[in-house]
Amino acid sequence: MKVGMETISQSEEATRKIAEAFVAGIPSESVVALRGDLGAGKTAFSAGILASLGAIGPFPSPTFVIMHRYDLATPSAQGIRRIYHIDAYRINDPDELSRLGFEEWITDPEGLVLIEWPERVESILPENVVTVSLEAVSETERRISWEN
């Protein structure tokens, strides 16, 4: 059975707090697909996850480098030691991401994968993806929903 949740964020800081609550229920070796238009809050949501798990910032979007890896000094309660933050916006062919090591990242038993623009690499995503959708409702408000 799939479980869904939806909430409205009033600010970027609130988006980060929602992400913090969201990740508390996510085990290691999970893939989180972050869907939303440009400016919807995907990177702010990712930053909330990263900060709450103890990664050292800053947390820029990995648009130009494709992937940032964050090693945690202390594993999270869920057993997460590494976070792979991927931005697939510049990927033209899913094989490009595969050649960079995507299979390794999604099977890391102590890893968590956050992927922005997952629709660009849909064909190589595992079946057990948790999808988070972000939508700009106004200049400051974001509708955030997820299903897992």
C-alpha cells in the first residue's frame, strides 16, 4: 500500500524543515526523486535533508557537476553514511548517468540518493523510488507532496 502526504510550505526555511521531517522515515539505500519545475524548491528540500542528516554545507545545486557526494561524520539513525545529490537536468541520455556510477550509488547499502529532474533518467530509476513533488503556488509558497 502506498502512503501519501501533502503540505504547504510558506518559506524556504519551512521547506527545509518539512524535508527534515520527511527524511526521518527514509532508510539507507533509498532513492528520492525530486520532481518540480525550475524554482519549485527541489534544492532547498535537498538542503533540508542534507543538513538534518549532518552533512557539512554549503549545499549548492549539482547542476554543472551532476553529482555531489556528502560523507557523514556520524551515520544517521537509519544507517545512512553517504548522500549522493544528483541533478539530472543536463543529462541527455540515461546512459550518461550510468557511466558516472549511478548503479553503484543506488545500491550503496549506507547511501541515500537524492535526484533532481528524475524524469530525465526515468528508464534507469529503481522501482522502489520515493517521489517528492514540489510546486510553486506563489512567490513564497510551495506545495510539497510525496508518496512511498
